[in-house]
Amino acid sequence: MDFPDTLRCSACGDPITGAGYLPAAALDDGYDPHPADAVCDACGFNDVGMMGCAPELNDVTGPGPADVLLYVRTTADGVEIVDKKA
């Protein structure tokens, strides 16, 4: 599972410098992230989700290999998983 050091929001194009959502495929030993479909926290709640609700996986990415939506936080050490939504 190789997480990128930085993420960019697929909705607004800004770098994700705090928290955000990252679609991924669940593997036996972790996750295979899809960074091209990441969304920042603000877009996840306001543009993609429904004003105050976390987005559904199919709101962030179309049908395909992603089967879990990871709530992540970017830190000085890289991307850290905070929670997940299957």
C-alpha cells in the first residue's frame, strides 16, 4: 500500500492540506489508494456530499476497483488514515 505524500482535490483542484476523502481498493494487507479521485474535506461535505454528510463512495468515483472510502489527514509524515467507509 503506497500512499502518495501529497493529495490534490479532484473537485476543486486545491492541494489537500488537512483532511479529505481517498477512495481505495481493500487488499488483504491494507489498501490500494486512488489519489486521482481524492476530495478535500470541504468539497466532500459541500460539493460532493449533501451539505453536512460524508459523501458516498459512488459520489467520489465511478464503478471500478475502489470499494472503500478512506477519511485521511495529511501530516508532515504523509497521509494518515483516520476512518473508513465501505
